[in-house]
Amino acid sequence: MKKSDASQGQSASELISKRIAELGDWRGETLSRMRQLIKEADPDVVEEWKWMGTPVWSHDGIICTGESYKNVVKLTFAKGASLKDPARLFNSSLDGNVRRAIDIHEGEEVDECAFKALVRQAVAVNSSGKSKPSKKAKS
């Protein structure tokens, strides 16, 4: 059976849970913990499964994606450059104009309160700034 056939009929939430279970190590535990924090920060979050197997959390637009690699769990915030990050959680993809990411390595802890604040900010940015034209376009 092809992978695409196996995923037909399953919700995004089921597919994310399946991915977490398949990882079966610290990466699954980390992704599961971050997923829970996202849901606590925004009870109305929508879970999606995009780009051939990437967990995505959205609310009026993408909040963040959750990817797992051999040595890191990466949470990429779609509009991270627009967010205030006083706890300095963003430690990856810092050079871009839009995205920012948090790379979590085995054994690392993330400040849960600061992370939830980033999620809430991302929701606020998505909710307030949908389809606004760029101010630079006028000049």
C-alpha cells in the first residue's frame, strides 16, 4: 500500500498523532509536548497535514510547522520575524525577512510560558493582518 493510500480518510490530527508515535523517541515526546502547548495557548487552533507529511498548526493562517529531523525538532513560525521574542526562543532561520524557527535538541527544555506567548502573538498577527498591502509598495 502506498503511503498516500494509507493516509486517505485520516484527519490531520490522526496523522500528526501517528507521526509522533512513529518517531518513538525523544523527538516524538518533544513534538507531542510542543503540540500540547500550542493547543493550550490557542484552543481554537486547527491542525493540518501539508507538504507531503508536515504537521501544521493554523488559526487565520499558519502559526507554525513542526518538523522532525535526526538531531532536532524544528518549529517554524510562518510570520516569526513579526513577533516579539524577549525570551529569545528563536534560534534558527534568523536571517530571513518572514520566518523564524525554534530548533529543539535532545534534552533541551523550552520556556513553556514564552512559547505560549509566541503562539498567541502569531494568532494575533494572523487575525489582524490578513491581506494588508505592504506599506513599502507605495514608495
